[in-house]
Amino acid sequence: MNSSLKVFCPVGRLSGDYGAQFYNEVSCSLEYTGTNVLINLQEVTFIDLPTLGMMLKLYKKAQVYQAGFALCSATPPVQALLELTGLDKVVEIFENLAEAYGEPPGVSTASSSENDVCE
């Protein structure tokens, strides 16, 4: 992903009202800035099916705005759900932030980068 990147870091269960609120935040970011979106799933313990559907909508919206859309750092239960639903075949999923930023193995992403700020 390129330097024009907005990172979102949801926490806990990404479902129900929280899932809808998260969708609205990312959707507004795409509409108003058109920047690439990276969703860091490191702190997400669960995603319900409606929210997975919203992730797919966000991916499609990013395509309309010619912006990148990717996920990273999925926890094992979330990764299993992404694979079970086939979303991992549609949306690019990086193992961690460093991989998303295109850094070689063993090089850590600078935490002072403006792009690391989670919304």
C-alpha cells in the first residue's frame, strides 16, 4: 500500500452497533479523502456476519474511489472466519503492519509515522 494510507484499529467484538459505527467511520473516510484504507484486526476477537458483509461493501467502495483496501494482523479466530467465508480470497490480508507497509522481514514500522495513528 502506498503512503496515502489511513489505518483503522477496531477493538474487541466487531458486531452489531459497533460494527455499523465502524463501517460508517471507514466509509466516510473513503468518501471524503479517497485514501487507501488498512484495517488492523490485531485487537479484534470476533466479527459477525453482517459486519463481514460491511467489510465487503467497504472493499467495493474503495474500488469505486480507486483506493486500496486491506486487512492486517488478524487474530487466529478472525483469520479462520475470513477463510471460512472466502473473504481472504477477495480482500488482501497482510500478516502484520510491517508487511502492509512493504517493509522487509525484521524491519519494524516506525511508530511515529502519521499513518500508524488508529482511528
